[in-house]
Amino acid sequence: MLNEPDAAAHVAKIAEGPDHGPMTEDELDVDGALVFACLLHLTGHPESAQFWWQLAAGASSRAAAYCLHLHHLCLGESRRARHWFHQLTHSMADTAPPDAAFLDGLEIFARYVRVNGSRAHPPTGRLESEIERLAARAPHCSVIVARPDGQLVARLQEFTEGR
């Protein structure tokens, strides 16, 4: 998700800034929410990632539904994981569900990682410090990281360009 050429452009659409007020439902860029959620997950903010994945999944993102499925599996919440898997395979009428063989392959891989762990570290580089900066801006009673801003978008653009 983070390496997609248009990842930063999508996140820019949900970023706050001087000309952006509270985001409305019509302004939600589903791909931006998905990219931001994945970045939050990779930088150690699972509650915030879940929030943004739920926004994207609620707007019919099958990829976000699958991320939520995996997220809840990792938390040992099988009922919720099944719910999101069902959303992925049955409930999003706008697009065709993924092929069963493809999903089986993903599940085998996910099960392997759950059992054996993964030593892979995401190459998030300077993005981690940007997420921490946003997290510090969130109200102390909130575990949800603040909306992305132009500074994060610029770092994400650099990241996708390989700088």
C-alpha cells in the first residue's frame, strides 16, 4: 500500500490543513484511509489503524476488510475476524469478491505468520517519526492518532519515490 505511486496523493485528500475543516463522509478518500491505516499499523498504532480501516471498509474497501480480518485474528477475536472476512467475501456489492483460491493462499500465508512470527521489519524510515509527531498532537484521552497533514504527505511522497 505504501509503495503505490499514488499513495501520497490519496493520503493528501484526507489530510488536515489550513483549507481543510472536519472531514465529511463525501470527502473521505477510501484509498487514503486504507494507506494511512496501513502506515499506522506498521508504525505501531493498531487502534488508530483499526479506526481508519473501519472507515475504509465501511466505504466498501475489500482490502480494508481483509486487514481488519487479520487484525482481529491477531487479537484472538475470531468472531470479529469472521465478520470482516464475511464482509470481504459477501457484503460489498459494488465489486466482485476475490477468487477463492487467492483467499485460500492468503489465509495459508497469514496462518504461517501467526504461528511462526515474522522477522520482517517494514521499511517505514522517516515516516515513523511523522506518525509519532501526529500521535503527540492527539488529545491525551484519545488513542487515535490525529489526521494526516501536509508534512506526513510530503514524507510519504519521498518514501514512494525512494528518497
